Amino acid sequence: MFDTLTGRLGSIIDRLKGRGALTEADVKAALREVRIALLEADVALPVVKDFIAQVQEKAIGQEVLHSISAGQLVVKIVHDALVEFLGQEVVDIELKASPPVVIMMVGLQGSGKTSMTAKLGNYLAKKQKQKVLLASLDIYRPAAREQLRTLGQQCHIETLPILAEEKPLAIAERALQMARLEGYDVLILDTAGRLHIDQDLMNEVVAVRNLAKPTETILVADAMTGQDAVVIAKEFNEKVGITSIALSRIDGDARGGAALSMRAVTGKPLKLLGTGEKPDQLELFHPDRIATRILGMGDVVSLVEKAMESVDQAEAEKLALQMQKGAFTFEAMESQLLQMNKMGGISSLMGMIPGINKFQDKITQAGVNDSFIQRQIAMIRSMTKQERKDARLINGSRKKRIAMGSGTSVQDVNKLLKQHRDMSDMMKRMQKLGKKGFLRQGLQGLMPHR
Ligand SMILES: Nc1nc2c(ncn2[C@@H]2O[C@H](COP(=O)(O)OP(=O)(O)O)[C@@H](O)[C@H]2O)c(=O)[nH]1
Ligand SMILES: [Mg+2]
């Protein structure tokens, strides 16, 4: 799946060859391609719009490193946004409840529920060492229950014995009893589906839910589902309340849009992927792997990551060298500020520093935020070469000029100068601490004191 998306994004790389910061025009042009690619991949329109808006916000103004192209950077940004959209991390099937933990599979007919029931049962039994019971509540489709029994037998998982003429609720009741009496850890209920969403189906599923009180209600959907994905996901989530999503048939030629749409519309995590008809053809959902698969450009993404790392390292070493000479110039200060920006700005840096939460209020009070950093960079850029090397040159009229040039005030320039003094004092003290200590203190040194 995801082939068209991959092709589209490839052409973006070729076209965007610029250096420097990404301009709005660059980003807009690239995002037009991304938009078409997502629509071609069957991602629902409202989801596409949201996604594009998010990427745009992140991309504009990003600095392009020398060792990569603007196109490569855009791919990396799109990749990261995809990961965020798909849900950052792997979420396990929830088993924290008193046994038997009930898992209910819901979805349209033919979506792959019965197969997914067997796959999940097999996974929980083999990988998580759970004692699993499977039960089919599908009395409508001929031989639906036998289908589950056969699949169960293939992987040596117990299924509820089949009784003729039994209604779904009664089957659920009996399954619960058997699971309790015989000490099963997990009971998976495979419900019936209809070709289209209808009220009877929903009522039945809701009744089963109320009786069995599942810990997980997993919506199973065919990965080939196109624009319908949004309707299906919304409907099941609103009427039944789902806890997670499983996609079947990702081995087919599905374009993958359903994954993005369903996750975005429900906010519920994707957890399982069916990769074939057999009970062991199951993958846990890894957002980063899928994002990379969508882009088909894992190599580009890791290239950009490496480039970012090495540039940071080169910059840090250059700074350290300047520090050793005892000179903390505005150039050094600027490059430190730029690095902060590159790492996602002050807010994301804060998120990465353990224990920083305590100081969050103070930092906000002091007016330290991303636009504060931007203003500082602007002021430094309005200085002459000499001024950047020697702060003592900056007198009253120069301050006025710098303020004018950067769209700030003389007061702002004074603050910057004070901060630069504080930082260079600190840098001198810090030389003794070594590089690690320097980096840590260096960040703190950016905050205005008092
Ligand atoms: N290739 C492939 N076929 C699948 C997958 N999941 C289910 N199927 C097939 O799709 C058909 C319908 O699946 P089933 O589990 O019976 O759907 P249900 O009606 O929702 O229970 C069956 O022929 C399955 O073998 C999958 O991940 N890959
Ligand atoms: Mg079925």
C-alpha cells in the first residue's frame, strides 16, 4: 500500500533544491504535491486539510542545512507530521482488567473481523502467554461460526462450542460464563457485520457491549476503505464507542488513506495490521514504520536526521573552541539561538529537559518564548561585523540603529546586551565544567535573570 504517495513525494525532492531557509512559496508548492498525494491515497478531505495546515506551520522558516536539500528537509517534516498524525508511539492491546478481559471486534461485513479475531487470539496466546477463548456471535452469515472454529483450530486456540438456534446475546452470555468458570485470561468476541451500517447492527453491538463490558472494542476496517473510512469510523465511535482500530488487508493494493483518516477522526490509536489471510499474519502498528512506508523514503529521513545531528555537533565544537579562547561573541550567541530554533524552538526543548516543568511558569513570566528568541536573532543580525565581535562598541546611537533594523526597541537591545554579558560571564565560569555542563548551563544562560 501507499505506492502513489511515495511517487508523489519523490518528485518534491527533485524540485526543491534551494538552500537557506524554506520560503513560504517553496513550502506551498511542496504541500500542493503532498495534498494531491494524500487525496490519491484515499485520505479523507477534512483530514488532508488539517494535515497540510500542520505541516505548513512547521515547515516555513526552517533552516536548510548544507548537507541536505530543501526537498529532503520537507520530506523529513512531512514524515514527522505523519508520525504525529498516526499517533507517536506503539500502543499495546489493553489487558489491565480482571480476567476474563473481554475484547470485542466490530466492523462491517467482510472487513476482516473474524480473521482479526483469530490473529489477535493467536498473538495474545503465543506472545503474551494468555489463555484465550474465541467466540463468534455471527449467526447471520452461514458458517461464520465454523469459520472462526477452523481458524482457532489452526493455531490451537479454544473456541466456544457452537449451539444451533442461539441468539447473539445468549452466546455472549455463555462465552462469559465459560471464560469465568474455566479460568480464561482473555475472551475475544467476534460480532456480526452488515454490508452497510444500519440501526439493527448498531443496536445488537451496543447490547453485547452493555452485557460483556469489553476492555477493548476494536474497530476492524479494510485498509482499502477510501473516503467511507471517515463515515464508518465516526459511526462506530459515536454509537458503540471504540477503543482502538485494526486494519486488515494491508498486503493488498490499498492506498493506505484509511489509516490516517480513521485515526484522525476518532483520535483512537491504530494497534493492529492484518498482512494476510493466515492467523499469524499480524503486525503491531508502529507509527514511525508506517510513516516511513507511506513516504517510502526511510533513507532520506535518516539522512536528514544524521545531518542535523552532525551539524549540531560541529556547531557545538566550534562554540566550545571559541569559549576556550575566552570570547563569547554575538556570533556565538546567534549560533546557539539558531540551534535552539533548529531543535524545535524553546517549547519543544523544554519538553526534552527532565524536571523543567517546575520552572515553566517562571520562564513564561520572564517572557522567554519562541518569538523572544526570534527577536534576539533579528537584533544580532542587525549588528555590524565589528559590533558582533565587540559589544563595547554598541553605544546609544548604535542601539537605536539596531533596534530600527530589527523592528525592536532600544530597551530590547539593552536587554540583549545584558543577557550577552551574563552569558559570557557564565561561559567563563563554565569552561571548567566541560562540554556536557556547558550545554546544560548554556541553555539556562539564555534566560534573563531577575
Ligand atoms: N489478503 C488478506 N486477506 C484477508 C485479511 N484479513 C481477512 N482477509 C480475507 O478477507 C475475507 C473476509 O474476512 P473475514 O475475517 O471473514 O471478514 P468478516 O466478515 O469481517 O469477519 C476472508 O476471505 C479473509 O481470508 C488480510 O489481512 N489479508
Ligand atoms: Mg466474520
